[in-house]
Amino acid sequence: MPQAFLLLSGAVLAASLFCGGGTPRGLLSDLPPELLAVPLLLWASQRATMHWRDHRLLLSGAAALLLIPVLQLVPLPPAVWAHLPGRAPFFEGYLLAGIAPPWLPVTLTPGAAWRSLFALLPGLALFCAMLSLDLSARKKLAGLALAIGVVSIPMGMLQILGGATSPFDLFAGAGASQGRATGFFANPNHFASFLALLVPLAAALWRPAPASAGQRPSALTLVGGLALIFGLLLGLTLTGSRSVLILGALALLASFGLIWRQPLQILLSRRAAWLVAVAGLLAAAPLALGMGLATILGRVATVDVAEDARWTVALGSWTALKPYWPVGAGVGAFDAIYQRHETGALMLAQFVNHAHNDWLEIVLEAGVPGVVGLGLWLAFLTLATVRLTRSGGDRTDALAAAALIGLWLLSLHSLWDYPLRTVALSACFGLLAGLTRPAPVHAPPPRHGRRAGSDRTPRRSDASASRRPAEPA
């Protein structure tokens, strides 16, 4: 494996996490990861073709994901696009203005479609890169994501101390931080999603080795892993996001149930495990409450779930979806289309840039292909999880288990938010999707003085022929 390939993959991941946390598409900060992703995608695609048979279904899905916005950008003659659902008012507008209708693509916002297409590149590049990287290289990239997450936690503390005008807020103009911890993101909810998916990664990278030859797993490794997971959970409370109560709990339970169950069963009896868990909760509760959990619980108590604006936005998104079904309005067209249909009771004081339900927004923008893609993705996650739980969960499966947990968390969070609309989390998504696949085993280089492919030991008859006495005539 060329070292340069691993370095380029790490550069794309680091640039995505440091620069790609903004929610609007087309920000200048998204440019570094997108530019770095182009050579990586070309290089990784060439390497991934060597493993086509092993990953053909996922590679086909990745190609289809890229193909949807590309096809939506192909110009069509007026006689075609005018008959697409929801396009008649635009066609009539040209006629009323006395302008000959031009050739136009399926998407109603070509500029937004191009920006969305570029935003997909880092995630696709990292996904293809994972398919040709061995287990050691995969652990290094997962460790890089974990290290960036750990660094972002003290940064979140500084953002809270600085208040709404904190100089450490990298996206001060986004207006979503409100003096809360956002790390390298513009939105505290997306920062929470990032830290949540790091919990299973930390559990996999710090998982004590299974007992072998009568040896017990390292208790020191276990303590270090617990401390790291505890720090990530405290970072989650700093975000003040209500999603933490769901994402954090699921990440913790799944990590212990799928990744650390075997080492804990060896190290601790059932009674000792319960005692450790209760003691840990009693020790962590005061610190978690002081670092933001009390704020989260207060927000849950004071906000009426039935009156949450997300329900209004979801209803407005469903209303906007119908005129363009089954073709869709085009990738990236949500905000323009939503404003067109935002009337009466659906009107909000805030500008609605996303549906706060990425599954619904994908259907609005991509139509039937979006529904098919979401169904196939859900089927893949389900089958991969069933296979993993039946495999026994040895150490080689730990990273794949962590990746599956992270993918489930991102998919679940997308039901009431839009984490994957950021370059940073879409890059993590591609990284995790690649980690679910078995890592290739690279053969060691041939020894000096021996031709490649000539590793066979000589047969006994050939080797001893010269020493055998001559047969009598």
C-alpha cells in the first residue's frame, strides 16, 4: 500500500472534519476537502476496481448516488421538461414573458445541484479508499477521526465560556450555536452526532484483546477505553442538544453490547459488572449535570414536543413534495421549493433551509430514485447487522461493528435533523460505510534473491535426486 495514498486519505478526512462543518452548501470552507477529494476519488476508484467482485453491490450504490445529481443536470428540450411534474408554471412563465423556453435540466436549481454534487466527493472518495486499505491503515484513519473529536471537546468548552459571541465559534454567522458547544461545526446538533458516532469507534480501537492461551484481557486497556468513552459522553452533554439523550444512550448500549461484551464477561462477573455500572453512573451524574445535561433536561421539560417547529416543517415539506412527485424537484432544491409552498399556517418566522428530516428531503429532491435508494440502504444496514450479530463478534469484527453502529446513529438522527448535509458528516458516513466491508489482506513482498511466484519448496524427489545412488543396470 503506497504511503502517499494513506496520507491523502487522511488529508481528506482531516480537511472535511476541520473545514466541512457548515450547513449551507457552497461555503468557501468546503473547498479544501472537495478539492483534495478529486485526486483521492480517482486514485481510490482505480484501486477499488481490483476488489470489484467483493464490493460490487456497495460500489454500484455509490455510483448510483453520484449518478442521480448528474442525470438531473442533463439539459432537456422544452417539449420534455415542460411535461415533468411541477414544471408547467415555469413553462407558462416563459410564454407569458414572450421568451422561447430554453433547454433545462430536471433540477429546478442547477447551481444548488452542482454544489450538492461537489459536497458528495469527500464521502465517496473515503468510501472507495477504505475498500483497498488494510486493517492497520483503517485503524489509523479511524484513530484520526477520534483524535479530532477529542480535540474538539475542549474547544467546545471555550465556545461555551465565550458565550454567543465566542471568538472560538468558527461559524459565528450561522446563528445556531447560541453559546453552546459546536466544535468544528456550525450546528451543535451535528457536533453531537459526530461525537456519538465516535463512541463505538473508541470502543473498537480500545477494545481489550480477547483471552487467548489462558491470558485475561488487559484491565489497563479497559480503563483507558472507559475514560475515553466517558470523555466523549461529557462532550455530548456540552452541545445542549436534546438528541444527546437518544444518540448517547444508543451509542453507549450498542458499544457495550456488540463490541465490549466478551472482554467484560471475561474480566467481570455479572454482579461485579452491575456494581461497576452503578458506581460509574453515580460518579458521572454530577459532572454530566454540571457540564450541560441539566440544560438538556430543562429544554426537554420546557419545550412541548407537539408544538416543535419540526412538525410544521415536515408538513410543509410533504406539501411541497406532492407537485413534483415522482420525479423530484432536484438535488439541493429544498429551500427554494419550500419557500414557494410556505403559505398560511406553514409560515414560520425563521428561514427554513432544510426539512429537519433528511429522509423526507431526499424523497422531495430525488423522487422515486430517492425512495429506492433509501429502501436499499435500510436493507443493507439490516442485513449487515444480522450477519455481524451471528458472526460471534471477534476482534476483526470490532471496527465493522463500530461502523455499523455509527451508520445507524447517523441514519436515525436524519429522521429529525440533517447531519449528512454537512461535508464533515458525509465524509464520516463514507468512512464508516467502507469500514463495514472486510479489509483486504496484502501479501508480504517477495524475499530478495527469489523470484515472485517461486515460493514453492522443491519436491523431495527433485531435491535429493543428485544424492541418490545410481540404479544398477
